[in-house]
Amino acid sequence: MNPELDAAMKISTHDLPARNALVALNIKVGEVFRSLAIDKRRLPASQLNKRGIPAYVAEWVLESVVPGQGELTQDEAMKVLDWAARIIPGPSEQHIIRHRLAQGQTVKVLTPLQAEIMLKKGKEPERLGKLGLLGIADAYISDTLLEEHPDLLRQGMWGVVELGALKDGVAVLSFKPMQATVNLSLFKEARKKFTLTEWRALLLTTLGFDPAAFTEEQETWLLCRLLPLVQKNMHMMELAPKGTGKSFTYENISPKVRLISGGNISPAVLFVNNASGAWGLLARFKVVVLDEVQTSKFEQPEEIVGGLKGYLANGKLTRGGLHETASDCSFVMLANITLDDAQNPVKDSLVEELPKFLRETAFLDRIKALIPGWELPKLSSKLLISSDSPLTVGLKSDFFGDALVALREDLSAERYCHQHVHLGGEKPYRRNEEAVRAIAAGLMKIQFPHGEVDPTDFYTYCLKPALKLRQGIWTELYSLDSEYRQYELRITQAKA
């Protein structure tokens, strides 16, 4: 532990000792995490983001093609771009790839691959590989590949796919997944070697942010975006003006997170397709994020809200009683709101600009947390890792995302919060207490995955933010529906 570094990191980054402290942390991260660490400057310098692939894929490409530390050299950048031009298909290259297949060539592409099994009466089951970037929905895929990579049948996987032509179609000949091996014990043990301030800085750097550019409270709100990954059924909402990067984290954190941005949203997409029996996104992913909710088009909104209310309350997915399953997927809604000149929400009700059917109090009550995104600065290059950032070494995104999801199964934080979190007031509202405990437990997993936390740090960095996140929802409920006014307005921790 390094108390001097802890204090120095809160000083302006223009202060030389503070910058030196952050530079020293680069070395420490590399020594502790070794091959699981990466210099976050390498990704923007590679231009891979312009190929339309998320950070967790692009960093895997960098380590596969030009492994190394430090900033990307010009030669390395050229090597990566040459590899990308050959392996990563652009939107205009679908027909070129099909032409090569038709000529009998084998083709290797980096793409997401998903598999489905089609069962038909009197016929052999069909195993279909779907490659959305290539417009291929019916490639043959073998049982062997599905047994080796069962996630292909769940949410699908990114990897290098080798394709070959058959007489009546296309076959997946081989598949090399991009996949980190998660060692949760290593992750927890590594946390013990960092102070809390160091750890929070490392987490933000891993996400691509320059930790020196944010206040401590802003750091907390950015870290709260990770709650749906570490907590099962952590249903949340973030409201903010345009340009604050609400979707930035979710786009780049894990293939187990699905971001839906714009377009039509139907019950079949979210829940289940009754015609085919295929389960929707909430059954196949760990986190589903609806971006730009205020402008999204919902087909059959009454059915969607009805289905969501049931799901958010008990984790059960069903549609018309034809199919039913349980899911631990977290559901997140992101929406833009209007601010005044002082950067405060203009409307008296924060949810006033959402579609009417999403303002129903029975629905809102099932949302556990509201992140005050209007308290975050607009996303700009000054907030992201660059050559000017003193701290540039973070964790590889694929390893980090998988580690967060693995923490869902660690229930020690839930036990701690059940013992130490009790709401005050004469008649605490049950859902408030459940939500505060879940949020506090999630923040404990993110910041103290090793389980070692003193009461003061727990209150400051876990419980206090949890109370504020739930208070945002509770204040809306309190103003919208008199039924909730039988309880106290302020959510507080019970006095010991």
C-alpha cells in the first residue's frame, strides 16, 4: 500500500508529484497483472475502432498481431491495419467474400458468430451459423464446434471464422474465439496490492477514461455503470444530456452485453418469439441496454411494459403463457434529458421526457437505481486516455469484462450488506431496502472484490452512493403517486 500515492492522486494533474505518482502506478499495474494489462494508448493509435469493432475485440487483435507494451509504433500500426484489411470485413465487402467462396476459396474473417438449432418434424436437426456482418444466416456448423464453444448457442462469440463453400451453401470450417481465461482468485488477490484510490484509477483507465479528469463523485457515477455486470437482475436507468458517453462503457466492455440503439423494439426481440420459440435478448445476454429510450419505437408497448414489469419483479420471462423461463439479465435504460444553463434538469419530473408508458409508477418502482448522468461532463478527448495521460496502463477489456460477470456468483458482498444495511424510518419501504442492498453490494464487488472493507469506506464508497441512486427513483415515485407518500421521502440508513 502507498498512502503518499493515494493522496497525490487527488492533486491536479498539472502538479508534477501527482503526475509522477500516476506514472509509478503504470509500472505497478504491469507488474501485478503482467500479460492481463495493456497500454490503453495502443487502441486509439491502431485505428481499429474505425473498423466497427468494440474495444474488447480490438485489444485482442492488438495482442494477437503486435503484442507488446508502450505506445504503438508506426510499423506496428501499419501491421495491424494490413491485418485488419484482410481479416475484418467492411460493410461493402459482403459480395466480395461471397464471390471468393463461390470460387472455391476459403475465407478467414473476424466476426461475431452465433449458432441456432432448428428442429423440424421428420427431419434431421439443422445446425445454423449466423454471421450478421456478412449477411449469412444459414452456414453449416458442426456439433464439435458447438460442444467446444457452447456460448455460440447463447449470445454468440467474436472470433476468427474460417468459411468454405459447400454445394448448397457455406460451412464454418474452424473457429478461433477471442476469449480471456478468467481467474477470479487472481483478480481478488491482485486487488489487495492496491489502495482504493489506485484501484479506482485503474478501473477508470481500463474503461478508457483518464481518471485525473474527474472528481471523486464523478468517478463513482462512471463506476456505477458496471453494476449491471456484477449484479444479477440489476435494473437501472441513466438520464443525461446528449454527449456524456452513456453508451460508451456498454459498447466496449463485454460480448455478454447487448446494446440496442434506435430502431423498433418488439416483444419477440426482448422476450420470446412465439412463432419459432426462440428466446429473446433478455434470456441470452447478461446485460441488455436500451439506448436513446426517449426516441425508441416500441411495437405493442402495452405488451412490452406488461412483460417487463413481470420480469423486473421476479426474473421470469414469458409471453402469452406459451413459453416461460428464468433469467438473471440486467436491464438498463439510457435516455437524454434537457438541462438548463446551470446543468440541472429542466423538467420537474426527471422521467417526463420518456415515453408515457415508461412513466408508469408500477414500472418505475421495479427500476433499482437512477444514475444522475447530468452530473458528468460531456465526453471529449480530454476525458479519454491519450498520450498526455499520466496513467495509461489498464486491464485488457475482455479479461476485465469476464471478471466482472464472474463476480455475479460471489455472494459474500450480499451477505455483508444484508447484515450491515438497514433503512431508517418508522416504516421502511421493502423495495427501497432491497435496491439499496443490491447497489451497495455491487459497488463493494467493483471496488473491494477481495471482500476487505472497513465500515467508513463501505459507507462512503458503497452505501452512500447506493442511497442516492435509489433516492432518484424514489423521489420520482413520491411525486407521481400519492400511494408512496405513506412512507418517508428521504431514504436513510438506520442509526446503529
